[in-house]
Amino acid sequence: MAKDVAIDLGTANTLVYVRGKGIVLNEPTVIALNTRTHEALAVGLQAWQMIGRTPGYIVAMRPLRQGAITDFDITERLIRLILQRSGVSRLNRSRVLICVPSAITSVERRAVREAARRAGASASYLIEQPMAAAIGAGLAIEEPIGNMIVDVGGGTSEAAVISLGGVVASRAIRCGGFDLDAAIQAYIRREYGLAVGERTAEEIKMAIGSAAPYEDEAKAEVRGRELMTGMPKTVVLSPADVRSAIEDLVRQIVDAAVTCLGDAPPELAQDIIVQGIHLVGGGSLLRGLAGRLAAETAVPVHVVDTPLECVALGAGRCLEEMDSVRSLFLEDD
């Protein structure tokens, strides 16, 4: 029996929705490879746990960076393994719907589509992440009403104004949660001469990171390796330090949303003032981001109930009503 599958192929995490079952997979977009045999050893959480802890001939890597495919062959292997774990094979001839960033190039679109076909899909379709997010958030996208989505992911941030089943205005930048982590790493290295890893930087962001000052701010201890001596060292960071580290990137994300709103026709802008802006993606959980966006746009901002699963749920809803929503899918160039 055919299993129709929707994949939210994100820079940070991959979610899989199987028609009739809901979300069956939610794991990091990481694959571990043996460089000697070119064999894929692990994918998802198991591969993520290997990052920085493998012998030289085993490489744990993210095949997507800033929403772009850095290695087509490895991305194809990743999609094949994900589909296999979701029960898709050449025997059941499943249709596959993949959510992709709107910043993706036509070459990357064809590569993703072809990778799904080679992995066993009978047909593969693509949908832009902001459109899937709007559907997942329960917005009335088919109505002549302006709805605005801001999706802050791991590698990209996208803002889109949607009306009558189409994107009226959009803005996408290759900046997201991973860039915030990298900025925190660079700040600690520059100001304190301390080297910390990706995962430590992410923990700092989640613990005391913010886009604006907040009540009951507390400092955090950070442990790492001192660059001068190579010895372990502990420093204390304040929320203000982290804010200054990520300010330029937060400003880019907010500016993208403001520019997108400015590109919308006046009638739709009126609707958005009433409807508000809907914030989705893992980056939407950054403390104070919603408030700052609301202050700079003078429009109410709502963080959706399930910001991390919103895109996958929207794609899943498209699966359930595949024939009636085909006009939303990306066409071949």
C-alpha cells in the first residue's frame, strides 16, 4: 500500500509526516559517513551524538548549510535513509512532498526532487516552507486576506505575505539559529580568549540569549579552552554580552520582516495589522524576539502553538488533500 510522506528538510532538524499517522520522525539533519568505505553509518540523533567524537575516518556532518545543499550526493543519501526509516520503498510507490526554503536555487530544487525519486518515490513535489508554515498555523491562505509568516530556522529566515493561495511578497536571508551560535562563539573567543564548541554556544543562547532586555536576568558560567595556554578556563557571561554578540544578526532578521511588510500592497497591510504576524521556527523561541518584532513593525506578533512542527504539520495537511492543493507546489523551471 502506498505511503504518502511529507518531509520538512531543515538545516537543523528533519521532520517526517506520514499520511494518516502524523509526524513519525523528528531528528537532527545530520549524517555520519565512513570516508574509507563511503558507507552511511548513522543518521539523525545517533549521528548528531557523534559530532566531534569520531575517529578521523568517520565524519558526522550537516549536508545543508544556511538552507543550501552543500553536498548533493550526501543529501541524496540522507533523504534515502529518512524515507527508508519512514517505510518508503520502491515497492509501495509513495508520493513524497518536501518542504524547501524559498531561497533555494533551481539547481538545488531539481537535486532534491531527483534524490527523492532515486530513493523510491513514485512522484516528488516541493513546497516552500513559508507556505507550509502558514497552512500548519491554520491561516486562511485561500481567502483574499493578507496573512504574514516569519519563519526563523536554523540556516535561513524567511518572511512572506500570503493571500489567495499565493505569496504576494517575500524576503529570505541566509541567517538563522546556527549563525547566532557562531556569533556567540566568535564573541567569547574575541573578548575572553576562550574556545567553545557549537553545542556549548547553543546552550548559552537558550539559557540567557535574548533579542531585548528582560526581567530577572541571570549570568551564566561558560567553560572552554583558553587559546593562549590550552588549559581549561571558566568565564561568566551576562545576557547583555550575548545580546551584543547576536545584535547584528537579530537586526538582519527583523529588517527582513520589516522590508517584506513594506513590500505588501496597502490593502493586505491593513489585514496584517488586524491579523498580526505569525512567528514560526526554532529561532522564534529566542527570548524577546516576538516583542522586538512587534515594537519595530507596530503590528501584533503571535508565536504559533507548535513553532518547531508547524511546517511539517502544514505539509501533512497538503498530503491529506493532495489534489486540491497542487497549485501551491513549486513547478519545474
